[in-house]
Amino acid sequence: MNLEFGFVDACSRHGQEIAQSYQGDSPRQAVRWPDIRSSALHQEGDGALVARLDGQVVARAWLECGLYPFAELENFNVVPHCQRRGIGRKMVAYALARAARLGYLAVHLQTTLDNLPAHRLYAAHGFLMAQTGQMLRMLHLLNYPALTHFLDAHPLALLENHPWLEDWKRRTLRWSDPLSEDHFAVDLYGGSCQGDSDGYAPALDRLAIRAGADALRATLQSPATVRVGEPFSLTLTLHNDALTPREFTTRLLLNHGCAPVPDNSGVITLPIDAGSSSQVEFPVCIGDDFNCDFWKTAAYPSVATGIECHAGVGSFWLVGQVKIAG
């Protein structure tokens, strides 16, 4: 049996370059993700992934790589006579590896609430339930160093996954260490699918960490709607709940066509005293080089805007979603 997986295009080099620049320990300027539309990915097939068994296509999926940092795995299907042979499992692994090479920080997908085989498949690859509604939303974090650091130091940490009672579109993922009071929590926001999301792709906009002597909380606020050419602000609030002062270095994570305003590095260093908070605004503008025509054809008509933070607990990122008026 000869099983082969591949996209219809060659691997893009720009994703590797972005991933390498993102991993720097001392950020000097904002990350401005490249225009994925200019890569081979969209010129030669737009993310179509197929599996060939002895030369015959037996499975296919779609890796939607329109706007960073979230990619979406869509329309995944294995022909009936080839199911339960590990093909789906290998395809998901291949797609995740491809998204990582392209510099994406997370992959999300949607499936039906009663599709247990799909739930088992995705859960086995580290996808977590992100939302329930008309569909089931799942999310796989490809790059979240602070969480990796926490789980490495707390191997017995237990995951709790529950929605907010006052807002069904918000869900908290919380890892708690049963041997201490240490915990790691992130809040996801958004609908379960295109049908109940109001046009917004998933967001990850809140974080709370307690790990030994380190303790912090972070919240990202972004406007619901913006206009091309008009500045808007991302607001980051950091709470240093530790017993000693901490210094945080933050930088913007922006899609192609977005830039800091005024034209600066998009990097800010914040010293925060013990038990204190700090709030900082990052002025951003979506310029004329943003491809609005492409944005209108994307799966979600929202643009991700984010902030990365380097702290003693490891780097983490928060991402909001804004829609473009007009």
C-alpha cells in the first residue's frame, strides 16, 4: 500500500521565515504576517490537501489560510471504503504540520455535535472544545509557549472546559494543578460556526496564570468594527498579581495591510509593581494595501489583531477580531 499526502502546491518558504522571526526572545518590532495570497499556497490550489492511495485520491480536506494567526481545517472527508485505516489521522497530522510551517499559531475547525468519530480523531490530535452552538468548534494551539511551560512544570494538571453562564459565546479553558494552587486559564470568544458567529472568527482575548511566585492576568480589548484608513486602538490590560515587580515586553501581531500608528516598532516594555496593573493602547490602522476584496470572500469577514507578551512565565499571545465597515 502506497499512501501519499500533499497539497497541490509546493511548501511556502515565507512561513518558515515568519516562524523563525516570531520565536525571537527579544522582540524589536511588531510581527506583520506576510500576504498569504502572494504565496504558492493560493496561486496553485488555495490549500487543497489530498491523500492518494496507490495513486487514487481517497481523502481530501481544505486548509483555509487567509488571515493570520488562525488557520481553519475545512471539508475533511475520507471515502467510505478507506475509513478506519488511519488515513484521516495522518491527514490531520499533515495539515497541522503544514499550518505550523506557514507560521500559524492555531488551527480551528467545526464539526457536528453528534459526530463522535470526528470528535475522537480531533481530540487525539490535541484539539480542544472551543464552543458549542449550531455546531461544535474545536481549536488546536500550535504555538503557546506559556502553556507549554506550565504543563511541563505541572504534569498532573487537569483541564476544565466550561462556558460562561452570562455569555454563551465565551468559554474558559483552565488547567489546574491538584498539588498546588497553580493554574493556567485562557478565554475563547466566538460562535460555533459561520451560522452563529455574527461574522467573527474565533478570538482568544483573556489569560490568567498562577505558577509559583508568578501570577498575572491579561485582557485584550478591540473595537467591533473599523474602517480602512481610520486609526483604531487595541487596549491591553496587564495585572501583576505576583509579590515582586515584573517587566513585560509586548508587541503587535498584525495581518498584512495593518500597521502601527504612528509608524513605530509596535513594541512596548511595561514595568509593573507587585499587585499593580497597567493599561496600554496600541494605535493601529488598516491601510489601502489591505486586500478588502479577498477579505470579503474569506470564511469569516473579520480580521485578527493581536498582541504578544514576553514575561517570566513564558511568552503568550492574545487575539481579537474586528470587522471592516463598508
